[in-house]
Amino acid sequence: MKEGETRAEGTLEEVACRPDGIVIRVKSGERMLRVSAKRLDDVEFITHRDDLRGSVARGPRPPPTDGEAVAVEFLSKRTAH
């Protein structure tokens, strides 16, 4: 992470295109985070999983955002204990 960035862990809910950029919604605990970027190419999609295939699909336009997106990281699956 770079200076000024924060990390939130959650489930990717939606990637929406808007006239002024994109909005990514992530369910993090009880909170729905909305982060934005000017272009999809401005967001780095990172995976640590070998079972993900395909591309990120676009969805409907959500309300205003909670911050600016710079990366989306897919973590390894966790096993239940």
C-alpha cells in the first residue's frame, strides 16, 4: 500500500459505469463501501486465487462513493476452522 491508502476486506458486489467514471461496491462486514475511479484501467485487479475466471462485469449505477479506487485484490479462500 502507498501512503494515504487504506485497505478494506469484503465481498465485491458490483462494478458500475457512470458518465464520470466507475463505482465499485464492496460489502465489508455490515457496511457497503462505494469507491470510485475515473477509468476501469486506473484500478489494478489482483488475484491470489487460481479458481477465478472471466472478466469483471458492469452493473447499475450506485449512489455517491466513499473514496477513490486504486486496486481490487482477490485473496485466497479461507478454510473453516
